[in-house]
Amino acid sequence: MLDIIVKVDHAPSHPAWLDGVLALARRQQAFLTGLQVTVACLDTSDTIARSAGDNDDRAHGRRWWLELCRKADVNGEWEVIHTAIPEVFAKRSCLADFGICELRIGAADAPAGLHEVTHTLFAHAVPMLLVPDIFYGNLRTDRIVIAWNGAAEIAHAIQAALPLLTQASEVHVLDGERSGLPGISPPSLPLRTWLQRHNIAAQWHPFPAEHDEGPALLATAKALCADLMVMGAWGRMRAGGPALGGATRWLLEHATLPLFVSR
């Protein structure tokens, strides 16, 4: 059984895309865990005073979530983690096949949201399906675009997205892999034959190197009417923490469609 965990920030209200998550879980016959993370105050007296109210909220949230799952014919569970560590979602999601959370782009606290996402990716958690907060449609996975560059990160994302790819009506591969030096560079991964072996009839499109790869990827995905883009997050570590590659960072800051991302 596929195990999916979704971070729910505003229970019991929920965005339109959450209905798409429930539909996705039903199609995949997946177990769907709803997770609410509340940031704890380090003041002990305040924590004790809030505990009774928190327990009521937890019970109310659980009833709300389980009713959503029941109506969608999905098996699920509700969890609440009260912690002073905002990046706890990265650890909790490690037992899932992939996680789902909102990508804050249009909100005033968008930089903080990007910080949380990058820390989750660099914590080597599971692949993440990120839904931009400016995305108001229903989450669908009928038309999927793969941003292929031959790297291990995107290969991991494709492997994790296989249950979605096998049910998609269209799969498009934007082939931006660069040619290496014969005998020196590692051999290319056999993505074409891998997709064929899994009965995925992908359409391949050359994606030449451009200075602004992020905007070009998003524009091409829009032209193909994509519901979802599968991509790898790449980067390097520096003294101040993770630094994402240019195209990755641009997409995490400007995406208008859901992204399935792995590092």
C-alpha cells in the first residue's frame, strides 16, 4: 500500500487542492496521514496553560480529517506534532512514500516557507509534492511533465512518482541532458527503456540549455497544459546552509503548478 503524508496547516479549513489529494489517495488506494505541526512555545507555564485547549483542537481536527477520508473512501489517520523544531515534517515523512505540502509563494511569509521546504529537501526526506499557495485549481496528475537532466536527483523523483506516472494520460519528458565526455563521464541513465518497461508511453521533447532554465521549464510545462512537473532539486552546501541551484530556486519561488521534487 502506498503511504502518503500531507502537511495540513489550517485545519479544519482546507484549500481546494486538498480535495485533489484525497482523490489521488483513492485512485492509488493509498493510506493518507494528515499531519498538523504546531510550533511550541518554550515557556513551560504557557505550554501547560495551552494543553487543555490543544487537546480539544487535536480531537476536533482528528474528527474533521477522518470524516474527510471517510467521504473520499480513503483509509487515513490524523497526527498533531507540537514542537519547537519547524523542520520536524522532514523526519516524520521518512516513513511515507512521499509527502505533500503547500509551497508558500504569494504569502507574506513566503521566504520562511521556502526555507522550510529547502531544509526538508536537504534533510534527505522523502520526495515532496509541493502545491503553490497561488494554485487554485484541483490537484490532478493526468498530464505530467518530467524535467530530465540525467542527474540522480531527478531519477529518484521519477522512481518515487512511478505510481502517478503509470496512471497519467500523458507523460512528457523535457530532455535537457548534456552530453558528457566518452570514457570519462558516467554513462547516461536509460530512462527511455525504463519508462517503456513500466508501460509508460512518454513523449520526448528536446530542451536546449538556456540561461533562464527555470522560466523556460515553467513556460514549456504551461504550453503542454501540464498538471504536475517532476523535477530534481540540486545544489551545494555552504557555510550558511543549503544553496539551491538557480533553476530549482526560481521554480520554488515562482511555480504556478504543483511540483514533485526530490533531492
